[in-house]
Amino acid sequence: MGTPEAELVRAVLILALGAPMGSFAALLADRLPRGRPVALTRSCCDSCQTPLRWFELIPILSWLALRGRCRSCAAPIPARLWQAELAGLALAGLALWSGLGLWGAALFWCLLALILSDLRFYRLPDLLTGSLFALACAAAFWPEGPGGPTDPARVLQALAGGAVGAGMFWALARAYRLWRGHDGMGAGDIRLMAGLGAMIVPLAGWQGLALVTLIAGLSGLALGLMRALRRGRNLRRRVRLPFGACLGNAAIFVAAGAALGLI
Ligand SMILES: [Zn+2]
């Protein structure tokens, strides 16, 4: 915490980063699951491959100015791009409002990339789950930012949270496999739980981690029911679910709720 001016500058910085980080999350969620390179490639139109000019990369505004179409070939620009930018901005606002600051925003943006990747490809790339775990441990070690006072006790909480989160899901996955004879949960979900445990336990305690799995389980069940009903399927048949996205949403909800004193 610093002077009111420093706080204001920090708040403006976090908000200004929101939409570009949402855009970056969409890019990671688009390229990592398909094994495409992230760095050193210019963004271009998916239809005509024309490289985008700098003004076409301005989040939200460029989409509005171009009326959602490519400047060269007039192909529609996917709505998921501006939706991700808006989500990045909203998560920055949530992190500020709940007092979680830049660490909270960074964790939320990382979760956004994981959620988008799981919703579209049912994949949770290792680079993202690993980054979430590393970010969560760094946030626990330097609660007020790198270079500030350190808190080794919180790091132990984060590590214990990560171990219990991943261990719990590993045991669940084993049990499901023994019971049904096929995998019900991917290794990505187990790795995601390592990051979520490390993020949630220092912020919201063990009951916070239990709440994340409960909310994710219930929302996953609701989503599965909705999909089964819409497709007219028998509930006994397998319905593929982006459970990692349910976990990510639940974690954002619980982290912000705990920081606001609601949970
Ligand atoms: Zn185009």
C-alpha cells in the first residue's frame, strides 16, 4: 500500500492492462491447445491471412470501428475476440474492487486463458496450468508485489493447497477409472487443481478450496444436464464437459468473494 496517488496510478495501470490481457488470453487459448507458436508471429486475419496493422490490434475499439469485419476481405472477426477483451477488462475491475490488486488480476487473466481453452478445445495447456501455479506461489511469497516484504508461511499454505488439490483430483480420477474402466478426468484437470489449490488456500483457506470444487461440481452438473436435454441424449451416455472452465469460474468467484469478506 502506498500514497493515494500511487494507488490511483496502480489502479489505472491494472484497468489499462485489462483488455489487452484479455486479448492475449484469447491468443494463448487459440494457439497453445493446437501447438501453434505464440511468440514471434504477427496476428493476421483467419480468413485471408492479411497481417493486422497496429490500429487493428487495439482491443474492443478496433472491433467496433471495423464493425466486426476484416478490413481486407470483410470476413467476420470472431465475436469471441472482443468477448475475451471485455472479460479481461471485467476481471481487472473485479480484482481492483475486491482489493486483490495486480496479483489477483494476473491470476484471473491466467484463469481466463485456461477457461477459453477448455471451452473451445477441452484442453488445459501445461504452460497455462504451470503459470497459474507459479503465479499463485509468487503471489503468496510477495503479498505486496516482488521486492516487497516476503511471507514464507503463506508459501507453505500455497504448496500444501496445491498438493492437496492435485492429490484429491488424482485420487478421484483413479477411483473413477477403477469404477467405470475409462478416464473421466484429464491430467489437465489435476494440474489445474495444483494451481487452484495454491491460489485459493492462502486467500480463502481450506473451506475456500472445498467451496471451489463444490461450485464447479454443481455448475458442471447443471451444464451437463442442459447439454443432455438440448441434444435429447440419455443422461447415462457420456457428455463431454469443460470441467476445467467450471473450476476456473468457481475459483474467480471464491477468490473475489473471500477478499470482499462475503465467504
Ligand atoms: Zn481477412
